[in-house]
Amino acid sequence: MKKKQSLILKKGGRITQEAVKKIVKKVAVSKKGIKISTTILPDHHFKLVKVKRGLAGLGLFAGENIKKGELIIEYIGEILNKEEAEKVSTNQYLFEVNRNKTINGQVRWNIARYCNHACEEAANAESEIKKGRIFIKATKNIKVGEEIVYDYGEEFVNEHIAPYGCRCVAKEHSYKAKKPVVGSL
Ligand SMILES: [Zn+2]
């Protein structure tokens, strides 16, 4: 059976309605200073983030300074068991939590899906699985306006990124990824 993880978050989530109101206000203020196209924000983020054009299509950007080690956003979606996950045809957004739990993040309310890949050297975040939930956590200090990127891992990169070339800013790309051939895309 598919379950919306947002229901679970309402019980265990750290974001209160009060916090959500604050965040909305903050965005309105920052709109004056920084030019942004903003998508705000279901209640699964811990830091102010924005969605706009990045290195590889739409990306997730820091809406405030984020310190190394801080949680940024939770990767949410439909919770699938092994059997259900095997039936999903577009597997780009599947995130395996454990042997029998996979999150399909291909839902509009999962803003974390905009977080693009970067190879190890250029990544400023990482994914972390904790108590059956997936979080994106800063591995460096991230300044407001910087794109938030993490290493998607060898299997994903070799299957989905390497064939087209990797557009992250690393000089040395990880796994089988290389720069895109000039002229493509
Ligand atoms: Zn790369």
C-alpha cells in the first residue's frame, strides 16, 4: 500500500506551523534583495531553500546561510515496499531506504528532488538515512544563493549521468562520469 510520507511528518516533523509562517515571510523579504524564482515549500525542509535554474536544469538553492552538519531538507515521497518499487518504470527518483522500503520522490510535493548531483569534490551536501527517513545534510558551510548538490552515488551516476556527461563544477568527476561533450545539450 502506498502511503504519503507527509502524513508521517505531521506526527514526527520538526517544522511547526509557526515556523512555516516565518519562512514565508522571510522569502518575501529576500525577494527584494535577491532575484529569485521561488517555489515554496511544503513542510519538510529545515532550512530556507529555493528552486531555480541550476547547473543541470532546475536546482535547489540555499535561501539562507547553512552550516556544515545541519539538516537542509527531507527527501519525501510515496513509500513503497520492494514489490511496488520494482514496478515503478521511472526509477530516477527512487531512493532505497532499506531492503523493503523505497521512497519514490517523483511527487510534486518533494522539493528535495530538485537537489542536483555533483561529484564528490564539488558536493556540499550528502544524503543521510535516519530511522527510515532520508535527509539532505550540509557537508560544508553553504552560503545563501549557492546551489545545494550531493553525490548521487556510483550506481545512479553510471546509469543516468555518465552517458550524457556530468555538468557539475568538479575538475575530476567521480565514477564513470566525464564532462559533457562540447556541443551536446
Ligand atoms: Zn561531476
